[in-house]
Amino acid sequence: MEAVMAQPLRERADVLALLAAEAERVRGGSGRLVLLRGATGTGRTAVLEAAAAYAEDRGIRVLRARCSPQETGVPLSTVGQLLAPALGFACPKPGEGGRLWQTLCGYAAEGPVLLAVDDIHLADHASRRWLVEAARRVDRSALLLVVTERSQYDIDPPPAGLTHTLPPSLVRTRTIAPLGDEAAAALVRAVRPPAGPDRTADRVRTADCVRAAAGSPLLLHALLEDLHGTPGQPVPDTCAALYPGAYPAAVAWWLENAGPATAEVARTLAALEQTRTPGGDLDPAELLAETAGADPDRVTGWLTAMTRLGLLRPDAAGRPRYAHPLLRDAVLTGWPAARRRAAHRQAAHAMLRRGARVETVARQVLRAGPVGRPWALRVLRDAATLAVDEGRPEAAVGYLRRALDEPLPAGLRQRLLTELGSLEYVSAGAASAIARLAEALHLPAEPRDRVRTAVALGTALAGHGEVRTALRVLRRAEGGLAGHPEPARTVRTASALLSDHDQGQRQETYRWLREAAEHSPDQVGPAGQALLVRYAATAGLIPARDAMERIRALLAEPADPLAEPFLLGTAAAVAQWADELGEAERLVERGLALHRRSLLHPMHHALVSTRADIAAARGDLHRLLEVLADGTDLRAAPGPSNTDAHRVLALVHTGRLAEARRAADGFDLSRAPDHWELNRFLYARGVLRAAEGDPTGALHDFLECGRRQAARDVVSPVVTPWRTAAAELQLAAGLTREAVALAEEELRLARVWDTPRTVGRALRVLGAATGGRRGLDLAAEAVRMLRAAPGTDLELIPALIAQGRQFLAVRELSHARDALREAAERAERTGAVRWAALAGAALRESGARRTAVPGTGSDALTVSERRIARLAADGRTNAEIADLLHLARRTVETHLTSAYRKLRIRRRAELRDALGREGTAVPG
């Protein structure tokens, strides 16, 4: 540390020049009082010592005194310390001031004298009066009086300074300012030379040292002492990483000099800053004042003064922050934990009364320890709800864990544990969630609360692969609901739904459900009967028309609130399969509106999954990818989900094969649970493999999907059209007989369900497999059926391509080109890049000069672009469109930019006319 001590005083040339001039003046027989003022740690003592050394070099005798709080109550103690070495006045008594002055003057007559008094603000009252009187007379003697005085804005106003009664002509005052950044950086570089070739890292380390010292030579020297021996290491954020601890000791000394009121405010600010909200939206000075019990006006002044000194720096929002995390940590070092918790509690209460945002208040309550007041619990629960609504389950978990530390009635504790376990499932892992939910299930609660907990625990267990345990938990819960028929029915419905996770359990559960519905319908209820309709649909036992008739009748019955989510979710799935997409979407929205996202429930994931099914069925691939990315599905089960399958399919259709491959490779299917969603993912991976040129792998995935679905009694193509996908690959491999068999079976089952989508798809593949004139007839029937059905573009496009290729095979080139051009145009509008490429390749085979795909004009707009452009043309802002369509604002802007380009316009005001023009498409 000799290198640190040997550094010259920086940015002190002016004051040293003044002191040198005054030293020469006193050698000429005329004295003066020089007052060196400055904040704690700015180097007043170092300047005083430099002045004394300069004087001694020029033959001026120096008498020194250093004041301290311990001698404040001893009259003339500072004067005695000053004069004792030379004059022998070790313990002067009150009343001896005149004799002391005369003796000092006699001493000065022998040669000039410098009286150096450090920290005069700590001197006893009698000594201060004596020095003031001396200052009035030194101009007539060879006495130079140089005094340092702390001058810093504190919360408690300081006493008047030494010179407040002296005329300015008798005093030369200089303020010792903090070091500037350049001077501080030069000192750091002198002590810590660059370590290694990385100059950028060195500049960062130097800047961190400068900020942590805040222009204070005291803090900077202490920090450099602690960092000695660690070249190349960054400046830490906590004092625990410093040795020997000179820096936190220096900060503690700084706080002690500032007084208890200032130290309390400084530490309160540091504590609030730890929560990232020193005031939040509130006035920081008022909040600090109320929390620390200080005068708001003094706190405002203190914040301004500390910012000027460099200890505080405003953040981007203009709020005061400590200049470096290490400085903040040092301020907090040694503050008792109980006092810190009390500060957070007081801050929280102050913020609450001043209308701060709930999470701003809650972050203080998190650190406050048990408050024991109703407002604290209310704040934590409201903050948890807000965090859940914003898709931040980890934050909600923190709030609810803290809420459990408050005194709670048993019923409320049970409900909070259920919410906490539900959220931990998606943020902290299934193990902790299951333990928390099991604890909640053993607490006394109302029947409906027990059902919610049992359903959440069953969902967590099933998602974790423990399906049999989940069903045992639900059966036990049902056994405890004697006399409560509606909650018991809900538990039975949940059991049936969760049995989908296990092939054997599913068959057993639905067998019981069918028997119960036949003999005792009241045991099943509308939600259970809806599950049976869904089962019949997937088993190929019922047409779509009958299924929807039964579903609508069940929806018309009075619904128990506990069971209603099961009914709505099941009804939405059946409606989507039946191509009643508008009705399905309304049912999904109703179900999601009923769902409390802080409660784990199997139907929430099912509803989100159905919403993705609806977007996929409509063929709006960009909208589908937006739905998949909206973050509303908080499912945390291992293995891929239906939405993951849709993501892979959408990426394949939009030509993003590399992204699709990354998405598919993100799952280890050998560890995935036995669930219907795994089958959907196998189908999606098969589509990807086929697009990548791996027909063998694709066929394996399709056939494995079919095998697994058949084992679950799921044979209808409404869920996954694996037969048509496999048949196309078999046909390409020359396995015509096998392809025809699969396609015929698909058509038979599709005609049972009897919707254009399923029948048209099956007709397309059977036509391609059959070939010849009958194949053309089947292809024409598929195109006719799909063209008449709205929202089936993703089925119509491949049907048109298949029809075009069959026309090519019989050399009907004109008809082939017409079908292929229509396919290409529809593919372009929907964003189906893969189908557009296939249609274009077939067109080139037909001899067409180029693909007539609209590149500009209103016909070139995708579905999403057209919808957003029309809303913008109607006068809605981007923010309003984003809220209406549940999109990110950036997504709206991207679609509008693309629409402007295709419509060849530059301003929003041109949208209405551009969308209304006909025949503006230009071949791409």
C-alpha cells in the first residue's frame, strides 16, 4: 500500500497555492485565518498536513491539534493540545484565555508559527471561542491559523461554523471538493496498472472503482487497499469479497460523522434500493422521510447534496441511486437485521397509503418479516394475482410463500397452499408443488375448496407421470364428499379427464363412465356426459352433426361452477373437430375467462390447446405461431404438448425447417409420458421428417402414432390424420396396395364423422392412390367439397396440388395449370411456403413459364395482414389492434409494414382505398 500513500494530492493545486502564499505572508510578519472546508472523506486532513510540511520546509514552526468528539466536553482541551508541546499549557483552565494568547504572541515574536487545527467542528466550545478571538488578531502577528472544518449537508442541521461571526476580510476560505472522475481514474491506474491485454475490461474496472469511491479520496484509498493483490479482478458488488475491509470501515466512519439521523436515511435508501424501487412512482424524498422518521425538506436537501458529491447518481427515471452496488452494500453493513426489516415494513405501509403500485409495496413486504396486519396479506395476494395475470409465476410464488408467514386462519392457509402449489408446478418443479398441494389437501376446508385442491394435485401428479397415484388421490377425495353430490361429480369428471394420461386407466375409467351414464346419469352430470360424446367422436362412433346436437343440449343445462370448465373445454374440442370454429372459439374464451390461472387445472391446458387447434384449422399460420407464443399455457409437464406439435407443423408449413428441427429435437420422447399429446407430436415430427427428405423416419412416426392411438380407442381422423400421411409415403415408395388400404379406411371413418375437412382429406389421398379416371373423380370431389367449406385452405391447397398432378399424369395440362395456380395463390395468401413451393414445382413440370402468384395488391395479403389492415383502416390504433387481437404491438407493426409494401402505399390514410381496389394483384 506504499503506492497508494505515495500518490500526490490531485486537483488540489489551487488550495495548496493559497496556503503557500499565506505561508510567505506570515514569514513577512502578517498572519491570517485559512479555513479549509469539505465533506467527510474529501481529504481536508491531507491538505492540512501538506500545508504543515510546506511550512516546516520554510522554517515556520508548526503547532498541531486534532479535535475529537471525546474532548468536546472538556473546556479548552483543543487549545491545550495545540499549545502544550511548545508552551507547556497541557491543561489550561477557563479564564486563562488572555494569558494563553499573550504567551503565544511572545512565541510568535521569535519566528513565524503555523497553527494547524484539524476538524474544528469537533472542538469544545471554549476552544472555538478562543480561536475566533485569535483570528481577529492574527493579522498583527506572525501567526498563520489553518483550520479544517467538516461542511456537509446532514439531516440534523449542524451548529454554526467557526467563522460565522468573523468578517470575510479576516478569513480565506476554500472548499475541498470531491475528486473528479479523471483524477480518481488516474489515481486508480497509478495504483492498479492494467492487468493483461484486455483494455476494455481494465477501463470497466477503473470506472467501477471511481463510482464506488464517489470522488472521496478516503473511500478510494480504502477500496484500493482492499483490492490490493487482486489485479485483473472486477470490483465486487458486496463487501464480503473485500479484504481486509478498509472500504466498509471507511463508509461506516463516514456514516458516523454524518450523525444518526443521516445514517438512518442513508441506510433506508440503500434498503429500498435493494428492492429496485427507491420510491417507485412516489416522491423518493417523501418516502425516505416517512420511512426514516425525518424532515422531508431536509431529506430533499440531503439527496441533492449527496448527488452533487457523487455518492448518489440518478437512474434513467431520475430516481436517486447509490453510485455503485458496493457502496450501497457498505452503507447497509452493520445495520441490524431487525432494523432493516422495520424499515421495509414502514416503507411498505407508507407506499400503500400513498397509492403506490401493488408490486412496489409487495417487494417491501417481502423483506419486512411477518407484519401481522391485514393490509400486508392483502398486498401479497394482490401482487401474486397481478404476477400470474402477467405470466410471471416465479414472482407470484415468492409473494405467496411470504404470505404464508403471516398469521392465517386454517381455511385461508389451505387456499393459499393450493395456489402456491399450483404455481410452483410451473416454476419450481413438480416435486415441491406436489408436496405443497398434498399439505393443502390434509388441511380442513370447505368441500369445494377440497375439490379444487384435489384436482390441482391430481393434475400435478398426472403431469409428472404418476397417473395411478393421481386417480387414487381423486378417489379418496370423492370418498370424503358424501352428501355433496355436485363436488363429487366434478371429482369423477376430473378422474376421467386425467385418465387420458394412461392407456390402461383410460379404458377402465371410460368403461365405468359409460355404465354410470347408462344406469345413473346423475352420477355423471353434464360435464361427464360431454366427455362421453368426445370419446364417441374419437372412437369413430358418432357423426359430427349428432355430437354437436348432444353438446349443445348439455350446454343448455344448468352448470355447476366447479364442473363448468370441464364442460366448456370438452365442448370446445368437439366443436373444433366438427368445424364449428366460431362456436369453438367462443367456448374457449368462456372457459379461459372462468379459469383462475393461479389454480392448476387440467382444463386450462386443454382450452389453450384447443385454441391452437382452431387457429390451425383456419389455416392462418402466422396467427397460429402468435397464439403458440403468447405464454398463456403454464403447463410444466414433461414431454411435448399439442401446442408443441402445432409449432412444428406451422414452422414446416411456413418453410422454416431448421427452426422446426430445433423444436422437435428439444424433447426426449423416450422419457415422455403416455399421453395423447405425444401421439400428436409423433405425427408432427413425421411431417417434418417427410419435408426433410426422410420418408422412412416419417412413416415410422405416422405408424407409431396410429398404433398408440388405436390402443386408446382413438381411431377417428378428427384427432390426427396419420393414415393419409402414411398412405402418401407408401404411395411414393411404390406400396400402392398398402396405401389404398389405409386411404380407404380413412375415408370410411371420415364419412362417419362427415365433415368436409376429414372427408375431403381422405378423398384426396385415396384419389392419388387409386389413379386413373376414378382417381380424378375422387380428387375433383375432394376439391369441390373443400372449396365449399370455409376455412379449409390448408386441406384445399394439397387437394388442388394432388388434382393438378393427376391432370398432369393424363396430360390435361390446361386443367393441371389451373388447379396448380389456384393452389399457389392460396398458399401465398396463407403463408404456406412449403405448399407454395410444391405447387410451383408442379407448375414448372406442366410447362408453365412462371408461377402466377400475386406479389402485390390486396390479393397478396395474408389473412393476418388483411385483418389488421382493415382494423387500421377503420381508425383503430396499433395499441387498440394489439389488445383486440391479443397480439404484441410489434407484431401489429410488422404486419402493417408488410401490408403497406404489398399495397404499394406509404400512409395509414391510404389503407381504406387500397383495400377497396379490385384487380390490383401483380404477378410475383
